[in-house]
Amino acid sequence: VNRADCLDLDRQDPLAPIREQFLLPEDIIFMGGNSLGALSSPVVAGVDRLVREEWGKGLLRSWNEAGWIDAPHRIGNKIGQLLGALPGEIVVADSTSVDLYKLLISALRHQQPDRQVILTEAANFPTDLYVAQGIVDLLGPPTELKMVPRTEVLSYLDDRTAVVMLTHVDYGSGDVFDMADVTRRVHAGGALVLWDLSHSAGAMPVNLHGCDVDLAVGCGYKYLNGGPGAPAYLYVAQPLQDAFLSPIWGWMGHADPFAFRGEYQPHQGIGRFLAGTPPMIALAGLEASIDLWLTVGQEAVWRKSRELSELMIELVDQRCRGYGVTIASPRDPDRRGSHLALRHPAAYAIKRALTDRGVIGDFRPPDVMRFSLTPLYLRYVDVWDTVDCLVDILTGRNYLAAEYAVRETVT
Ligand SMILES: Cc1ncc(COP(=O)(O)O)c(C=O)c1O
């Protein structure tokens, strides 16, 4: 493969027109979409319309007339189309961390009295672990958290397990759990399953219903491109909804918020997982981005994602040999999400040097550089140029500059 081949692939790419919807700076290659998705023109237009028209002119009327009050359900249903959920199974609310809290507590209550163990993998994303630790701290025994090695999770499943909480695509390596198989085995063990889809939605095919998933959460600001801190979403399978209760009884989760009754009565269905007023400016950005997502064929996205990551692996294998870079993601494309993790002892400094050269990825300790292969706005030639830049930095050893040794707050 050479650069001209990559340019050819771009010319034949059926998703190339979608890239034109994204407002990427000319001199930047953006490989960080697994951390913060890129800005698109529909998002700018959506936020602008909400602020100037709906808020500016519609004022209070917009809660009804612009459909603000239904936004968490409406956007949830749109995300549901991407994730194989039925209408009424996903709602958009709060952050992934808060949604994890709501669903874990609900699951523990549902599984009382015998099953009170949350089972997870020790290397799960820290917020998932922290939320579970906080719940155990709050509730005390017999509530318990078991954090076990990734490859052994299911061997710890027993008749005290309430819920198995896993991240579908690992935030570090990009390794993927087999959602259908794990869910089946968790159910056979009598427990519920909760999937964190933060690195899956918009990155690879997900079929919540097809896999009979009980509970799920995920970020709106990564591959879904909803904007920095965009609201998260939560999923509760329909048959469970009436038996599940959120631990946060807010007015937006009430059966009739505008009756202003003093007694809490949960909303029918998924709406009971709402708590406070929907953040409309943020939701406008997220909705516009999801609408863009719904115009593209998911299979084409997934095909390109795999082609981009296979290309990057091939180029790294060929061109970075002898410089201490190893591929930390699975080589089997069926076991990999949409980002590639490269390991190097000086990963942080190399990431900084890449950023200074206009290639933006990120770093996760102790030694991983992450590059996301986002098919909506990344070209094949961007992968070529990224590896080219990486080779240049490795050979020139510019990453040894003293300034790159100092860690910034966000890595
Ligand atoms: C797997 C996973 N879960 C949760 C989060 C964070 O979620 P939030 O910031 O919405 O609480 C992240 C952020 O990177 C993540 O990778």
C-alpha cells in the first residue's frame, strides 16, 4: 500500500460525501473521535436554531411547541434505531456515570434479597468501577462488588450475582465482548446484564434486542458526535421497566409532572429514569448529530471502520518495526471496536509530539496511544499520513523534547 492507493480508496469511498458535513480544520488529522466526536454543520445549525429561534423567540412556549419536553424520549428512540432497541426503551439523560448509578441501584433492588453482588471486570472504565464502589459504600453488606480479570468474569457468576456490568468495547485495547454469548450466559446464571456502550454506539453494530440485553448506558459525545459533555442515554428492556425504579425520584420522572402533586408516582415505562429538566442546548446538538447518523448505512460504516483499522495495522507493522511500537488491540477484526491502541514506553510524549504536528489522538496510562478510526469523517489517506507522521517522530526522536514529559490535565 502507498499513499496513492489510499487516495484511490478515498475516491471510491461511498461515505466520502458525509465527511463534507464535518467542520474539521484543514491542517488537522483527527484521530480522537473515541474521546470527543467531531463537530458537524448540522450540529451547528441545530444548536443555533434552538438558541435563536426556539429559545430566543419561542421562549417558554418552546417546551410544548418546539417539542422540548419530549426530547429525551424522541432522541432516545432515534439512538434506539442505531442500537436495535424498540421505541420506548431508551431515554437520553444525565451522564453515563449518573445513568450507571440509576440502573445499578434499580437492578440491585429488583434482585433483592438474595442476589446483591455486582460483578465486573477489574479493568473496566474507572467511572463504572467508582459508581459501583460508591453504591457498595452507601448500601453496605450484603451489597458487594466483585472486580475480576476480564477473561474470567463469567466463572465468578453465582447465585449471589445480581448484575454483570461490562463495557462492550474496552476503552483501552478496543477488545470486544461477544454481547450475545455473554448475555445468554449471564441469563443462564440467573443474573441481569448491564452493558456500557460508550465505545460501541456509532463504532460497531449493536443489536440490544437481538441479544436480549436487560440494561445499557452510553455516552453521547464520542462516536455519536453530540458535542463535549453531550447527554448520555440509558436503555431498559421493556419487560423490566415496570418492575424497575430509579433511585432519583425527580419531577421529570413523575407520571404527571405538571400536576404538581406532593406524592411521587413513577412515569409509565422508561420515563421514570428521567430526573430533572432536559438540557436543551446540549440535546439540540446531540439530536442533530443523531439525525445525521440516521442518514448513513450502518453496514457501510462498519465496513469502512474495519478497512481503516486493518490499513493502520498493516502500515504500523510495516513501517514502525524496530521502534518499540506494539499493537495493543486484538488483531482479529471481529474482536476489535473502532479504535486502535498502540503501545510504546514513551506513548505520552509521542502523543504530544503527534498533536503538535496536527495529528490528534489520546493517551491512556501506562503506555497506550489511542487512534480512533471514525468512518464518517476520516479518510484512508489520513491513516497513511498518521502513520507517516508517527514514523517521522519515532525516527527523529522529537518526542524526547523536555516539554513532552510534563502531563497535561487531560491526556
Ligand atoms: C466506557 C466508558 N464509560 C463511561 C465514560 C464516561 O462517561 P460520562 O463522562 O458520561 O459519565 C467513558 C468516558 O470515556 C467511557 O469510556
